[in-house]
Amino acid sequence: MNKFKGFVYKEFLHLIRDYRTMIILIGMPVIQVILFGFAIRNELNSVNIGILDRSKDEMTQKLTSKILSSDYFILKEYLADESQIDAAFKKGLVKEVIVFESGFAEKLQKEGRAEVQIITDASEPNMANLALSYTTGIILDFSQSLSAGKDRSFIITPEIKMLYNEELKSVFMFVPGIMATILMLISAMMTSITITREKEFGTMEVLLASPLKPYQIILGKVAPYLLLSLVNLTLILWISMTVFGMPVRGSMILLIAECALFITTALSLGILISTVAGSMQVAMMISLVGLMMPTVLLSGFIFPIENMPWPLQWISHILPAKWFVIIIKNIMLKGTGFSYVYKETLVLISMTVFLLGLSIKKFKTRL
Amino acid sequence: MNDNIIITEDLTKKFGSFTACDRISFSVKKGEIFGFLGANGAGKTTAIRMLCGLLLPTSGKASIGGYDIYKDTEKIKLNIGYMSQKFSLYEDLTVKENIEFYAGIYRLSTKEIKERSKLLISELGLERSADSLIRSLPLGWRQKLAFSVAVIHSPKIVFLDEPTGGVDPVTRRQFWDLIYKAADDGISVLVTTHYMDEAEYCGRISMMVDGKIAAMGTPAELKSSYNVGSMYEVFLHLARGKNE
């Protein structure tokens, strides 16, 4: 096994000599987690709103103060009539306008129902959606508290119905996705590049003409990136747990085992790419376009899979990242055990076996 | 056992309808320097790749060091050295690391690796550059080092595929000194080149034209049989012959 050890040592030397790439590979996940965690929040923070109160009674004032006391909204303007709504949006003063119909309290008392109109600035769709659902949530809560303890019900109907996601913390949604993306990037892309590099520089010929076995060449190439992936995994978990308070409610050992499985899947994908690609550029393009983009866009960590048209949903099924994200979310957020994720795990295992088998078969021992 | 290290018989390689090597038969003795000469695309590299186990021949027979190239590929790999057309050292590793790496994959023991790399570095006069990256060495030095690394495990035969491409004449001469030294140590050398002056350095030569061996013999024999003064003229004669 001496020659194999020497080979792995040489691979580590490559990695260390190319310190720029290594800094990027270690720095990127850190920056991504922090960026996603702090900058790209899905939570609502002090959205400017306007209120058009046609009723100006006790009820509308109560509801208004409840909305404002939530800390999510800041009242920028009391609007006098409908014509001012458009202007307020166009000036960018407000992102949302809440309109109470006239005779709000009276209607509520007599008929048991009243209407609120919520208008949002949909040029920022994410924000609009969130503001909308937050507002609806608060209104719903308000009407429930009115009805509580009384034998009659008060219903305030908001124009649009959406469920209020009470604990919407975006970093919790992003961390599993980032883990999938980073592990995919390092394992698949770097492996495919490091193998094609030998091809491009002509050293692969020499290696193949040497007594090294093909599987030793592959394993040796993969080893440093396996280690690097594990280092990154630790980093991502550590930052998300300490900085963002992300819980790991399930078993840590199970979590790491599942991550190791996903890394193996990604590594075998990388080997497969390298058997197809003739140059480093091609390997990089295939990894970026064929792996990274679908992983980021279709694995369900940015856009919900349920909302995709069926061809994209179908594609998402063949992405290892999709299954990995489901597993990780289950273990970290819901704290479920293996019995709840065994199906997804089986999918990942079969993908890995298939990819590894295919890439070993395709890896040419001759030119 | 005879002392022929390489024996080939009607070795042929086809890529689709194109025949890169057409029924090549030759033999190389122990310690002999055998040259493959020919224009680009004449089939020299294909022939070497088949013998190294990198390409599977379409038909024909060949044995290296008594091992069959179809069946005993693994044993052959232990007994050959190979220097490819492209540069075969790692540019981001140091001289020493390259030597130790190649010595390591040829199953030399740690002690042997140390001894041989020390000897090799001092023979090439590279003591001061032992810890610098290959990238920083001049091309000529790299080529000499690549050759020394290819024979570090004392193979029975070393294959050199256009080893002196882009190297200046002085360094080329030094390179050939290394080849002679290896041959003196009993290592057979199979070298391809399209430099006709290098042909004069070889013990025996096979001239390849369009995948076939057009002529074979010592440089002196070839020159006298075509009644010309230099290998260059022999080559022109053969190459022109094919066009007529």
C-alpha cells in the first residue's frame, strides 16, 4: 500500500500548493452561510406601511395598533382617500397599504363580519408575499381574540388568505441548502477538475502506464477532497449553530452519516464527469451548469418544489441534493430519527451505487 | 531465453477505417537504443502506447520482457518506464517531491527512494534546486529530470515519446548522454523523434511512413543502402517515395 500512500500524499501537496483555491473552498461556505443568514432574510423587518381608515372607530384603531406593535411594520402615512394610495407606492414611501372599509366596527358588531383590503408593492414579490402573510396572520389573530370567550364569532376577512408562518426563520431553511450546494461543489466539481487536470497535463498517461491500479488513482484523487468536504461540513454546522442558533434536534451521528453519504454521492458524480470531460474547462462547465445550477435552483432550498411545473419537479427528483435537503431538514429541525428518513436515504444510496458503478465502468484504464 | 526485450509481430492498430500502425514487426535487444523515426502522424506514438499498455492493439502479437501485452499488462507496467510526449512531471511539486512520488508508485522502499533520489539529484547537479518547484526550472532541466525519473526504478525498458521536443541542441546532447548511460546500465531504450540528427545517435532505427515500417537498420546501413550521406536524406528519400 506504500505506493498508494505516496499517491495520496502527492494529491494533498497539489491541494496545499494551490492555496488560492483552498482559501476559496474554505472561505466560500463561511461567507455563504453568513450571507444567507444575515443578508438574505426571509423574515420581515420594519416594512413601511400606509393605512387608509375609512371608519376611524375603536375597532380599526385597536387593529392598527396591534399591527404596528408587531415590530414588523412601521406606519409611514395615514392616507385620506383612495387616490393617495397609488402616489404613496410610486414615491416608494410604503410597501403595503391597509384599507379598512367604512363602518368597520358597526358591521362587525351587527353582521359579525367586516373587510380589510391589503395592497402590497409586488415589484418586490418576496417581500410583498411576506408582508401580506404577516398582516393576514395578525388580522386573523385579532379576530380570534375578539371571538374568544363569546358565544358569537367575529370574522374579519382579509382580501387574500395566507397561512401565518409564526417561526419563519430563513437561515434554518437555507443551511441545509447551503450544505448541499457546498458539498456538491467541492466534492463533484473539484474531483472532476483534479482528474481531468492529469489528463490535460499528460500525466494521466504516465500514471496509467505505471503499476498504479485505476481504483487507486481514483481513490487517491478523491481523498483530499473528502477531507476538505468534512472540514467544510464542520464549519457550516458550527457557524449555523453558534451564530444563528440553528438546532440539531436529531442525532448528530445520523446527521454526519447522512452527510458522508451525500459527499460520496457527489464524489462519484465528480468521477463520472471526469470520465466524460476531456479538459478542465469542460469539467468545470458540466459541474457548474449540470450540477450547481439545478442544485441551487431545483433542490427546493430557494424555490419550493411543490410550486414548480411538473417537468421541473420531475428533474428535482433525480437531484441527490433534493433528497439530502429533506433528510437534513428532518434531522436538524424536526429531530426525527432514521425511521423517518430511511426512504430518502435509500434513494441516495441507490443513486451513489449507480453513479459509482457507472463511473468505474467508464473510467478508461487505457487511452 | 534470448536477450530480446521487445518482440512484436504484425502489430496493428486501427481507429475506425484509419490504420495508425500497419503490421509492425521488430525486436529490441537488452541495452539497445532503438529509434522510431517518422513525420508527425506516422504512427510512432500509437506504437509506443500499445507497447505501454495504454492502447489495445487491433491485431498482432507483442511481448515485453517475456510478458505478453494482452495478458500480463500489470507485470509489464512494473518493468517499463514511460516518458510521454507531453511533459510528465508535476509543475506544482518540487524536484524532490516529483522524484519521491514516481519512485513511490513503482514500489521502491522508503530507504531506496531516499538513496536514489539523492543520487539522482547529485548526478544531475540539481542540489540547489532540489526544493524548488518544477515550474521554476528551465525546460531542458525538466526534460532531463523527467527522463531520470522514468528510469528511477531500473526498468527493463524505457519508452520515450519525443522526449526532446522544444529543447536546444546543447541540452539535447546532454539528454542523449543520459540515454547512453541508461543503455550502458542494461536498460533498453525505445525513442521516437522527428529530429534527424538524433537518428544518428540511435543503435538501430526504424523509419515509419504512414503507419508502416518503411526501412530498418543501423544508421550506417540505412545511409549506405540509399547511398546518401545523412539520415535526413534517407528520410526524404522514403517520404518522397510514398508520394510518387
